[in-house]
Amino acid sequence: MRTDLTDTTSSKINAALMDARRAGGAGAAGMVLTLVIVTDEGSAYDALKAANDASREHPSRTLAVIKRAGRSPRARAETRLDAEILVGSDAGSGETVVLRMHGELAAHAQSVVLPLLLPDAPVVVWWPENSPAHPAQDPLGSIAQRRITDAVTAESPVGQLAQRAQSYTPGDTDLAWTRITGWRSMLAAALDQRPAKVTAAVVEGESYNPSVELLGLWLHTRLHVPVERVVTGGPGITSVTLRTKDGDITLDRPDGLMGTLSMPGAPDRQVALKRRETSELIAEELRRLDPDDIYATSVRTPVERLREPANAETTAADKAAKAAKTVEAATAAPARVTVKVPAEPAEGPAAPKAPAKAVAKAPTKAAAKKTATGVAKKAPAKRATKRSGA
């Protein structure tokens, strides 16, 4: 059932919802939460379709907020609220209200949404695109227990993770994190089946994909091992390798559909790792409304903790060069000491000064006449001088 209201108010929308519910034979709401979608006309269709599909698992009242502030002074001066109400099969298992706010009303969306919230029910706000820098400080985000963003839609998806870490408030989450649930489950199950000490990890995936970065950060924080980031052509995450003393544990998904799990001493197994639709991601996020502490720990870890192959090789070369310089300096130091030490005593008799001259100069006729004991004392010094020069 569809009802269109033009230049309306929140109270009229509530009354129309009650009439539509009674006309459909439902006396009670029977919904568990209110889902507020902040979007634009271009993304409204896909977002509403995903929300309607998710409502079959979580019956909810969906409020789509579409702001039309207008560019011209005349459009901005025209303050109006239009609503489209969908109940029944058109709205999944709940109710859908599309709110189009014109003019100055677009800057006060919370004043329209508040009277339409389900009483005594949780509120979830979802930004499919153009999410605010601080979701919890947004007027609509401040009334929600759960706030969902999507870093992949940002102009700089990986840079968006740093913004999400800076503005994180308990209740925040991102669909880039939800997309790696299957990978995290498979890798955790693999380590449960074959407990082993992981020494390093490699995450491969397409460039500028925040899910790839989050998966690497999660491995780094949970296993406390260095993680290498390798860029591939995708789609999404293509492979994860956990290095152990017994061999590599590899989860490979080159086509975005089926994955292959390889473990030492066991045959390869095919696992389901299909890239999920947005409706499945939203349904998963609506299953829990408490803060996600694991996500908070992962997103707050700087992305710079992940190593790239080129950087790793450069670091190894630098370490090798420094080690070579240290060895060279340690080898050269005894040469200077060997030559100078015999000349140090200033108050001793003149006789001991002769060996120092013998070390520095070639043997003379006077040296040949020395006793066998004197020759034996000079020989080690001469050999030490030759080794230090080499």
C-alpha cells in the first residue's frame, strides 16, 4: 500500500501510518527498531531496497531522509515536507516512510524524525554515502544507539579509516568491517583446527579497499605479528597467508565467489566466501546493537603498521648496510689500538720503545742482531698490523 503526502507534517504522517496499518489488518506495529537512512535521490532506491530485504529478518520502521535544500534563493526559501508511505509488500516486513525535506527544513531533519520514531525501540542511523566526519555528533546520529557508515564510498577510502578512528564513539561501525566477517571466521576456525604459532601474515587485495586494510589490522592486533600488505587486481580481498613453522595456512579467493583453504598436512578445501549484498551486511549489523570492541581496536590501529613488500626490502637493505658498517668499524678499531698502545708509556726506560719502531718500520740491521726473545716479541705485532690493514 502506497500513500503520498505533499506539504505535510509529522503528525499527519503518523496518522497515515495508523490508517494504513489498520487497512492492512495489523492492529499492532510488531517492529523491533527504527532504521533511519540519510541519503540522496541517486542512492535512495538501492538503499531502500537493501533495507526492505533486511527487514524480513528484522521488522523495522524505515525512515529515508532525503534533503533538498535547493540551490536558488527561491528554492531555499520554500520550506516543505513531502512524504511517501509504504506499508505491506512494498515495504518488506515493516513500514517505510520516504521524507523529502525542502528548503530550510533540510537543516533540521531531526525535528521531523523524532516524532516518527517507534516508542521504546532502538534507533539505527545508516549513511550509505557522504557520511559525516563525526557520526555521533551529527544531529541524527546523536539520537541513535548504532551508527553505520561505509568507507568504500568515500573519495579516499583508506584515508576514511583514519577519520573513523579519530571520531570513533561506542556504537559506531562501518560496512567495510562487516564485509570481512567471513574471512575472520574462516581464519579463526583454521587456527582452531590446527593450533600453531603464527610468525607473520600476508594480506592480498585490490588497492584502496578499506576492507583489506581492516583485515590486516585485525590480524596484527589479534596475533601480534607483522602483516604484509600486497596489492592485487581484486576483486576485494584475494588471499590471506598465515606463516607458521609447520607451513603456511592460506585462504585464497581469486574470483570473489569460492575460496580455497590450504593447511599443512591436510587436503585443500573449498569454502563459501561470496561477496555479499548490502542487504546482508545491514541485516548482520542489526543483529547486535552493543558496541563492537574488536572493530574499535582494529580501526584505531594506524594503517602504517602494515608493511608493503617494497618497504620491507628497503628496510632489510638498510639494516644490512648498518650491520656491515658496524662490523667494519669493529674490525678497524683494533688496528689503531695495536699501533698506538706500545707508544703510550712516557716514564719507562728507553729500551721498550724499540718494538714500537719495529712495528711501524721495516726491519733494520740492528733489529736482526736482537736476541731470539726480541724477535719473538716483535712477530705478533707485525702480524697484527697486517690483519688490521686487510
